[in-house]
Amino acid sequence: SIIGYTDIAAEAGKIFGKVPYPLLFIHNANQTYAYLKNSYNMMNFLEFASDQYLSVNIDHSFNGFFFNKVPILKKLKLREVATLKMLYGGVSNQSKPELNPDLFRFPSDKSGSYTTFSLEKKPYIEASIGTSNIFRIFRIDVIKRFSYLDNPNVSPVGIRIQFRLDI
């Protein structure tokens, strides 16, 4: 196609019954500098847990639609990419640790503040723009986190690199 192609992945999950924290869905996070396609690259490890969720991952490759208009970039065969990742869910009342004293509590730091949260009010959203096909093996993305910026130890913007060898 002239403007590239889009990969869309959707996933949903539901756990029925009363479930302790370690058995909830712990969503894939990434705190490294490597770009991971099926993880949330600006989310901290163990930051969100839920017993019901819906996620959508939209990855669009423009196939040089913009870069091919600049002669040096066209010669380098660089490709532009854009990604949007959304996660929505929550913990039902029967699995909430604060409502059920016999369940494990969410982890907390030394000051007693929780470090794991549920996705109750709004979805987790992050988006990125990047360049792929760098030396035919690298992809570099600038990623912006749009929600839950008030959680502890989060960064609103990051840079991630992916190494991929396509033979």
C-alpha cells in the first residue's frame, strides 16, 4: 500500500472467582532500553494487575511514505513506524485486597505506598514514533506515556531500541 500497513492485535482476559494478587493478570511491562513489541515499554514491572482486561496494540509501518520524499533518507531506505498501545481493565470487588482481608495485599514500598495498582478509572495508554531499517537491523522509538503519570517512579517519555535480523 502507498501509506504502509497496520498490524492490530487485541487481547482480552477474565478470571472468575476470588483470586489472590499473585494469580491476577500481571501485565507485560518493560523497564529495559530494548523495545518489546508485545509489552508496555513505559510501564514498570508489577505496576498493574487485573482480573479482567482488554488490550489493543496498533503498529503501523509507513514503508517510507514520508522518508522517501527526502533523497538521502530514501537512499538509506529508512522506514517510519508509529505504535499505539492501550490497556483497560480492573479488579472485581471479590478479588480486591482492601475489601477481602484474607487475600494478599498489593506490594508497597518502604513508606507504605502501593507500587501495584488496578486499572479502575481510565485505560493505560502509550504511543510511539520511530525509525526502522537502520543499518537493516535496528529500530529506534520515542515512546510517550499518556496515563497514570502520577504513579511512583514513572517516566512520561523514553527511548527504546530494537535489534531485529530479518533474513
